[in-house]
Amino acid sequence: MRHIAAKTEIASAAPLIVEASHCIGCGRIEAPQPCVGVCEDRKVRLVDAADHEAALALLHEAEERAAALEGLVRRLARTRPRAGAWEQSYRALQEEAQRALTALSLARSDRGAQPAAPREIEAEP
């Protein structure tokens, strides 16, 4: 069974990084180590370190966006306008939401191009 880490574990977990050779022709990956006589080969799924770092950066950005919107949602849920002032409260929350959406759009456009999609490397059987 795979261990599924909590959100905070994902952001702070140090990945296992193995230096290896990668053939640009056939895709072979090798990381030879001294054999102690108890070796057993198992299939593994590998992710390029640059792809992993890009995914972590996107995770952090998503967490920041969620935190920005969480404050707005919390105020919306907890605000109780005075009698006759519901429209003023609604408009204030609406303006705050518009500012938050504008800030998120600007941050997204500043980020630029999306990272490349993850690549699958197929191992020989």
C-alpha cells in the first residue's frame, strides 16, 4: 500500500534524489551501485528533478491562492449585516472578491507559460 502524504508533508518532504545516467537516444536510465549480493530488481516510476521542482512550485502557488480566497470565504460565512445593511455588506464582499480575482489573474499572467506536461519513460520488459 502506498503512503499518501498529507498536504504539509508533501510541501516539506525531501525527495530521494539519485544521480543517474540517462541516454538521450533510447531513454535508458542507469545508476550502478556496488552489489552486496542481495539485490532484487523492481520496477520504479521516476520523475525528473526539474519536473518535481516545478510541481512543488505550482503546489506552493496553489496554496497561496487558496489562502487568499479562504479569508474572503471566511468573512462571507461569518458576516451578519445589520438590519437594512445587507446590500452594503454584499457589495463590499463583492468588491473584495473582484480584487482577489484580479490579483490572482495578475499573478497567473506574471507566472507566464505553464510547465511541460510530465513525461512517461517506458522501461523495457
